[in-house]
Amino acid sequence: MMIGIIIAKNNYRRFAEILERIKKGRKVGVDLEFVPDEEELDIAAVAEIIDSLPGYEKFFQFRIRNFPFCLASEISGHLIFNDASAGKIKLPACRKCPYRLRCGGVLKS
């Protein structure tokens, strides 16, 4: 069973707490979707959270959607699904990224 969690401005500050609750429960998978819908969302804080996820792999399986590969330095590329969709662009820095063919880019601000 997969639990869907949307990472957005109203919950990202409590995300570590949410993961700890899931860890204490029964074995499930976690499907994370990144929704940077507001300027108030601290992208660096979210990247730090995403980078902490490998520590939870022994407790549950997870997938990450719509998060740029380049912002998650500690995550294996196979865990991120970032398709090309409306509202995303590729920056000049994307040309040198090893994930450029699989990554949809970053959301326009």
C-alpha cells in the first residue's frame, strides 16, 4: 500500500514528524509529490528533507515526484520521477546535468 503525501507550504516544516509517524506504523510505501505552489515554500529546507530520506529506506519504500534531481544530492536518481509538464523549464545549468534526459526541469517562478 502506498501513502500519498504532497509536500507543500502547509506541511513541509512538520515533514520529519510525519515520516516518524509513518515509520512507527505498519510497513507501507510513501509516494511524495513536491508542489512548490507558493513563494513561502523554502526549497532549501525541502531539499534537506529529501536528502534525509535514505535513512528511512529500511522502514518503508518511497518515491518522489516533481522534484528536480539537482536539488536532491543524496538521493539515487531512480527514486525521483520528474516529468516534463506545463510550467517547467530547463535552465542553462541543466545542460551539464547527468539527469537532463530524464528530468523535466524546474518549475517557473
